[in-house]
Amino acid sequence: MTEPDILFGVYCPPHPQPLLSPEASEGYGNLRDAYETCRKRIEESEADLILVYSTTWPSIIGHQIQAHPEPEWVHVDDDFHFLGSMPYKFRIDVEFAEAFRDAAEARGLQSRTVAYDGFPIDTGSVVALKLLNPENRIPACIVSSNMYANRAETIVLGKSARDAIQGQGKKAVVVVVSSLSNRMFTEHIDPAEDRIHSAKDDEWNRKILEFFDDGRLEDLSQLSREIHGQIRVQKVVAYKPAWWMSATMGQHNNYTGEVLAYEALHGSGGAVVMLTPSSETVGDKEFDEDDVEHYHGDRGVLDKGAL
Amino acid sequence: MAKGEIVLGCLAPHPPHVVYAENPEQNEAFSEGGWETLRWGYNRLARKLKTIDYDAMVIFTPHWQTYIGTHFLGLPEFKSKSVDPVFPNIFRFNYDISVDVDLAEKMCEVAGESGIVTKMMRNPDFRIDYGTITSCHMLNPEWDKPLVTISSNRNAHYYSPEVMNEQAGALGLACAKAIEDSGKRVVLISSHSLSHRHFVTESPLPEDMSREHIYNHSQYVWDMKLVDMMRGGKMREVIDIMPEYTEQTIAETEAGGLTWMMSAMGYPDYSAEIYGYQSVIGTGNLIAAWDPMEATREIVL
């Protein structure tokens, strides 16, 4: 069986500053430049699909996939509304969205497409698509991040995306929208004085970026639980982006990594990274967690034993 | 000018399902009903509100989540469509609301003076969250009173439920002072469920009530513990155990709404009016009210 044609992956932050106020600080400008580099690479590639997994689109009823052919709205961020509005109109690959849903269901996941006028596309997806694909030259698809999903479910979701890309014969660019450390300052700050919230967050971010730079995507996936405990604000059950990215792109360390920018975004860690499949590798390791192919739902442990 | 006052405090959960089930003309989706225990409770509380003279509703919503301080709506009108990002199949509501900007600015100012990080929200493209719309529509379907919407600063995420309790309590005191200074008669709304674990699947017909039940018994027992304490007028104790309750039941009280409202009302030691309790997609939802006027306070359920 042939492998799905995934041209490269982009990991980028969800905050609106690179889109709305890149001039406010050197760091925001650097992030904007990095997005611009990715945009050009995408334009120069033969991609016919941009698939976005956004950590700022939480879902509850399984995994939602955007399927409105031309979603259009003027989006405003909950925290950074004073930076301005984000009008958008995207081109969605509806056929792929439906194939992705079917692939997810075939692997045991609850999934549905959403196609409603005025559906609130999240800040992260809006920022990423406006900066990476401003002319809508390439159709896109966006998938939510289920707030209750943990490792098994997220990995199976990634494999479903891979199935759909392969099944449709697409040449895909995979985009993960997520910060690294996600603790922001809880006060309003001068953007020129923005910095990573703590030395610990900064140190972990740099360690993660070393892995990215070495192309060690599967190693990052395996470190996800540790990353969540060390530098993620406990809003959701787990840090999932590396799980999904690795399961979608291929669970190995054979990538060429390029860290294009790493800057603070109101205290959180924002990095723009590209990962391109490669024949070179730093080597894969043995890991002790199961590689999951099919999602079987909750294990119902409370019903199986006496309490 | 007479001192302003809080004339009623309402715990008003916002699952969009109850608006969907009512089939108001503003909502695009159509239902065959459902969740009557909650809806009929809401209908009764809405009737009580009709008998009260008040100038504005002030609502604290978990679905305008802010991490950089507490934000207040700061423009007089908002007209658009709110689509629930989680349940878009049932909630696509065309709204047209007015805001009491003077009161919002006063609250922002007093809260700022007390050391709370605040911000007025003045972007005309800002979309009103479905929590605000659901609670306000069910309490006042005529939409004939101005609102103040207050965002929920997520202290429970960044710090702990204990810090959330302290911060929300301080915000409540500041809002109470602002209301007093404003000379207005105000209804407070704390918009949230109690226990808040959802099912991650949905029946083909969302209003199929044969599928509706609480997520697990532990959630139910905790919710009933709180209801009993509310009936007993033990709101200080309810807020004291709020961190434990919130952690045990993943409760939506994590946003701070109930603590904010109880602090603003001086932690009532009189009985809450209970209007209904029902699960919605596994979460526990209670409609309750605190009436400072003994003469009009009722035993509802």
C-alpha cells in the first residue's frame, strides 16, 4: 500500500498578534516573517490540501470537521479584541472533510462535519489560514480538538486523517495550531516588553524546539504527557498536538526540522516550525505505550470491578 | 440619588438545548421539545421577574473566557448571530441586545480601583457568547432590559479553584459597590451548570429524552448536596466548599459565577428558591433564585 502524500508539516501559534499587530514588537514581526516563509513554501509546493488541527477549537461531541464550502465571518478574539477584527472567507475542501469524518468513524471515533453559516471558526484557525493561505489558493480543512480526548483517541484521529489523505490521493500540508508553553501574563503588557512567562517555560520550550529541529516528531509525541505537566496550563486533559501531528504525518523521527521563529506571545511560547519528511533519521526508540489503531471508547472500568 | 440595589440573584444554566427546545423565532434550528423540567422552571422564574421592578441584568458568563483580567461589554448595541461551536446543530440564534454601558463602565472602574485587572470591550464586531444569550433569553424572552455581560477570568485554570474563589469574591464585592453607586435596581445572573461532565456522543434526535440522564451518580450526589445547602440558606458554606465541589464534579462553577453572585449578595443566609434540576447531555443543571425581599420570597419546589 502506498504512503499518504504529506509534503510537510507546520507547527504555529494561535495568538492573533502576528496577524493583527506584527509591528508592535520585534518578536511578533519575526513570527509574521516566519509565517510568510511558510506561506511561500506552501505556494511553491504541489499541495492540494491544507489540513489544520486547532487547539483553540474545542469540541465535546466527538471530533468536528469544518465542511462549509466558504465559511465567512468577522472574527474577534475574546481576550485581544482591542487589536482589531479578523474578517475571513475560506475555501474548504468539503469532499475531504466528509472523507475524514468517514475515516474517523471507521476507526471507532464519534465524528461529524459542521457546515453552518456563521459558525465561529476559532482564532487559531483564522490566524493560520489567513497568514499561510491568504488567497485561498489551496482548499483547506479544519478539525477540532475534543476537550475530553486523551492519547489513544487523538492518535486514532491522526491516523484517520492519514487514511483520508491517502484515500483521496491528496498532496497535503499538515498544520498544527498550538502554542508551546501556554501561560500568558494575566495583566496587560507593553508588547515591546513581552517575554516568556518564566525561565522554566522558556527552558522547556527550547528543549521542545531542539527535538523539532532534529526532526524528532515521534519522540515529541512520546513526551507529550511530560510536556503537559511541566508547561501547560491545565485547561484540558492533555497536550495533544504532537500526538495528532505524529499520527498524521507518520510516527517516526525521519524529518528535516526547521525552527523559523520562537518568540513570546503575551508570555506564552510561540514557535513557527516546519517538518519535512526525510530519509535521514536520528533513530527511533522503543516506547512502552501501545500504538492504537482503533478507538474502542471508554473502558468502563468502574463497571467491571467492585469498589 | 437613592442607593442602587440587587433585587434578585439567579442561577441560570445555559445549555443551548433549552432555547432549542423552546423554538423561539430567533433560533434557526427546530425541535420537538425536551428538557421540560428546566424549561418550565425557567418559565416560572421569568414570570416572577415580570413582577419585579428592575433596570438591568448583569450576567457573568463562562463562555466569554478571558485570561488577561475581567472584561465588560462596552458598546450600547450588539446585533448578530450566535452559533454554538459545540452544538451548532441546535443553536444558531439571531440576537439584538442592548447594553447598559454606564453600569458596565462603573463596574469596570470600581473593580479596577480594587486591584482587579479589567478591560472594556468596545469592538463592534465582537460576538455575544451563547451562555449570555441562553440564560437571558430564558429569563426574559422579550429582551426588553439592557444587559451587562462580564467575562469569566480563568483563575481556576491558571492557579486553582481556591484562587478563583477569592478573585470572584472580590469581583462580586466591587460589582455590588458599583451597583449601589449607580442608583439602579439590578438582577444578577450567574450563568452555568453545576456538575459539568458531558457525554461525548449525541442521540440522532437531540431532544430524545429517553437518552438523557446525569453522567454518573457521584455528580448527582454532589449536586444534591449543594441544592440541600441552598435550601438551607447556607451560601457561605456552599462557597467555602466550592473548590472541593468544583474539582470533584468538573463543575462549571470553576468560572467563578456563583461565587461572584453570592459575594455581591452578601452570602445569603435565607433559603434559595428552587425552580428545577435536570441533566442536559450528562451535565447537572439547577435553576435557583435568591430574593432579598422576605415578603416576596417563595418556596417554589
